[in-house]
Amino acid sequence: MDITPGPLLTTINSPADLKQLSREQLHQVCDELRQYIIDVVSVHGGHFAASLGVVELTVALHYSYNTPYDQLVWDVGHQAYGHKILTGRRDAFHTNRKYGGISGFPKRSESEYDTFGVGHSSTSISAALGMAMAAKYKGENRKSVAVIGDGALTAGLAFEGMNHAGVADSDILIILNDNCMSIDPNVGALKEYLTDITTSHTYNRLKDDIWKALGKLPVGKNFTREMASKLEHSIKGFINKSSNLFEALKLRYFGPIDGNNITKLVDTLQDLQKIPGPKLLHVLTVKGKGYALAEKEQTLWHAPGLFDKITGEIYKKKYDTPQPPKYQDVFGHTIIELAEKNDKIFGVTPAMPSGSSLKFMMDKMPDRAFDVGICEQHAVTLSAGMATQGMRVFCNIYSSFMQRAYDQVVHDVAIQKLPVVLVLDRAGLVGEDGPTHHGAYDIAYMRCIPNIIISAPMNESELRNLMYTAQLDSMEYPFVIRYPRGQGVLPEWRTPFEEIPIGKGRKLKDGQDIAILTIGHPGNFATVAIRELKMAGLNPAHYDLRFVKPLDEALLHEVFSKFDKVVTVEDGTVTGGFGSAILEFMVQHNYKAEVKILGIPDEIVEHGTPKELYRECGYDAQAIRETVLAMMKDKVTVNQLLG
């Protein structure tokens, strides 16, 4: 489908072209940019509502600043589609998040306008401050701007950045894009604080009057600008003490202003460039602005998939037979089942209630399930604190986000041997979100920690049973359960609960020629490969280990006593992961075998569909079959001759 940008947008190949337009034309640019995002995302998919909300801010920033010399840092990057379109990637925008296409997030290797690679939240302030400090040291008169949402501002890293920015004496502008949303609605005291500022009519009316009055006051011997500044701060504090938060961090606070008013934004940004030092501009935007359905249901339209832009119908695949559920939905429904029977069970997630499906429990048991904001470290230690009081907490964090709470897992959970259930959603290759979101490393980084159990279910029934096992009173250790993004394999998934012995794997298929050892969902790829290998006259054995730590040593003794050729398959890094654990066992027990490790290679994997990435990384069903055929080529040749 050919999608044509509007007449003005067609002429903009860089911010230099944008600067040639009059201010009056910027309104048309915003309209065309918003429509182009709607047109392309409706057909090709991607994140949606966030970029619509910052169209005016995006245009104003590139119109007012000298990018890329001036450094513009977007937080997370869900909202950077307009930025990409205005910086030379308009014609490639339809390839966004597709295999071999442009990234869904700002990426330094993709464009000089992408000053900092992002994907995880709350990094923008620290990064922009680092750029500002370097510019000051080098004597460069370049500006540094961080654009951060109110959701991302809840993370500790954002506060650390602001705390330093206030005393670093560097020229940085922090733009707080306040739309009351991250992916789900924002939570916490900070949300209430920002609401107080934006809804205080008395404060905002008097603030405007103060600015007007200060602009008219004579500057001379009897009334200096310094006195005016002190007067302004005094009145701000008198009217609304909550306005002092940013000022207390020594950030000059401006706003709130309408972030969807292009004229006001351009005027404000150009004025702020004349004011040195650390500043914070508070802008109010509407997530999904310009598309009524996205404005109304902002969580649903954060990344809706393909849809009819006229009717708003979100296209869903239609199937003739029942389909397996998503792993995260199995988690969301199962934790409720368990919690109804065990009043010690709680659920915790850092700002991903919909993505993790903990939202089901939050709706049904609001006093036992919590969204703590984008605070992974806090989520883990909060869970640990509850565990000291006998609670069974399922702390659900995406695998790549758990990296941010690694110290808490070690220091607050493992060392104290607290039975927190660490549920790692989106483990393995996540697809179109790409390298910042792939859950490639959790097996390797968890496996080296003492006092911890690491498991991965091969299907939905196994996930339910692992969850059941993890919440039993007899469980005395931290318990990791990792599973991938997307569908499982069992349409009839509500199976009765069964306790799984810790460290106990299972032999799914006996065989004679070669052993295939799998962990987690890739075991299903092996099942497909084994069916195909039968046609070549091969009879592999298949073992689902279930646990990376502790390993089923009895099962492994059986494997290495019987087979001299072994293939391991995992959806994690091959460096230090499941395959490495198998090799360590083999060496420790003086076995000798040819072992091939299949999994995520020791390199950064870009974005694409999961199917495309499984193939690229070499651990899909075809890759398993090809690996076995190569290792068993002598027997295959004999079979062919005999056949």
C-alpha cells in the first residue's frame, strides 16, 4: 500500500528544511506529521499513541534548536516516530520495527540525530547531562535537551540525574512531558504532585501575573533582576509549596504549558535558550492526540497492532480452532487461582500491569497486587521485605528490565535466602522491540548467584505447575520462572496443579542416536525437529531439563553415559547459559561427548519477528534438525545407502 506524506512534509528531509518554513506553516506540518504516523502505523504496526502526543513538541524542538549539533535525547523512545520522520527517515518509516528496517527506538548507529540509544526508561537526564558537561569542558556552545515522560520520571535514575544536574552548572534543559501515562496509567505520589501543580488554578494564574509583572519592572539601581528572581521564588513558595520540588533540586522550573500548542512551544523554547544553567520545562500533552480512540483508551492504543484508521477496528487474526493463550495471560489468571487458595500470595510489577497481565489480579484483588511505577529495584526489595514477613510475592519483571535490579536480587534476596518468586516475562528474543528488550542474559546472570532456583516451562501447564511449586510453604529459596513473549502451545491449558520436584527434569522421548537437551519453550522447536528427523532414519532422545539450577544430575548422568553426541537448545545467550551449565557438568564428571550449543549468539541481535530471529540465531526447528543431521552425517549417509 502506497502511503504519501502531505505536501509540506514531503519537502522536509532534515530539520534544516523545517527551519525554512514560517511559524504559520508549522501548524500544517504538525497536522501532516500526525496523519502520516497514523497512516503508516495503521498499516505496518508499531507504537502509536505516544508519538501522536508529542508531534507539536517534536516539531518545536527541531525548529528551535540546531540539531544535531544541539543534543536532543528522547527517553525510552516510544514517542520518537515524529523525530525519525523529520530527520531523514520519512521514506524508510514503513520499515520501522521490521526485519532489516529502521529501529523502533532512537539508535546512534542509525542517525546522527539519535544522540543516545534508548529503549529502557529514565536514562535521558543522565545522558543529556553528560553531554552538557562534556560540551562545557570542551568550550562548545551546544545545548543539551532531555525529553522525559512523567512515567519515566518515577524511576530512581531520573532523580539521580536531576539531583546532579542541579549542581553541575551545565546548560541542560529537561522537558517533562506530562500526560499522566507510561504504558499504563501512572501511579504513586509523584503523579499526585504533578496533578497538584497542573490543577492549581490559583498558582497558575498568579504565576502568569508574576511573569508579566517581572517583565515590566524597571531594572536599575533600586530593583535588580536578582531581586526580581528572589521575589518570584518567594511568591512561588508562598502560593504552592509543592512547586518547590524541582526548585529544591536547583532546577529552574517553568510551566506548566500546553505541549500541544506549537506557537507557545516555539516561543518558550527559544526564550529558554537564552537562560543558562539547568532548567526544567513542564509541558502538558495528550497521549494519542489527534486520534479520538487513542485519546480515550491510551493503554490499548499504546501499541495496538494493525488497525483500520477510519473505523478504529483493531485487526485480530481469526482461527478455525482454539488457540493457545499468551504465557503472560496464563500467569495472570493462574496467580489469581493460587491467591484464592493462599492468602499469603501477593503480586508486584514495575509499571507493566497490562503487559505482564498482573492487571487481572489488580482488578480482582487490589489490596494484594501492586504496580510500583518504573522502579525495578524497588519492586525487588519491596518483595523481599514482604517475604521477611511470610508473604509469597510473585515479582513480575520483564527479563531485560530485571537487569536493572540485579544488585537487589543478589543483596536483598539471594544473600538473605528469601523465597521471592522472580517471574521473568519476555525471556528470550522478544521480536520487534529489538536489542534493548531481548531477554537474552537472565539465565547467565542468574545462574552464578547462590541460593537461587532457575526454571523455565516448556508449555502453559508447566508454567502453572512451577508457579504452584514456588508458592508452597516448603519453598525456602528465591525461585526464578522465565518464559517468552507470546503464545504457548496448549489451547486447553487449565490443567490441575501438580508439584514439580526441584531440579527434576523429564525425558520426553527415548532414543538411541543423539540426545537433545532443552530448557523452556524451545523444547517445542525440538519436538518438531525430531518428527522431521525420523524421515532421515534418526531416532534422537529428547530431555526437557525444566531447571537450569539445580540441574537434574541423575538425568544428565543417564544422558552422558548413553550418548556421545548432545545438542543443547535455549532461548538465552550461549555464553554462560544453559549449554554452558551442561558442559560444566560434563567436564566435572569426566564425560567425553561432542556437544553443540544452540541459542542466542554472543552478539547484539537486532529487531524482527520472533520467527525471523529464531532462524537468524539458529535455534528454531530447522536449525535443530540441520545441527543433528550434520552431527549424524555418517549414519544419515548409511541410511541413505541402505534406503
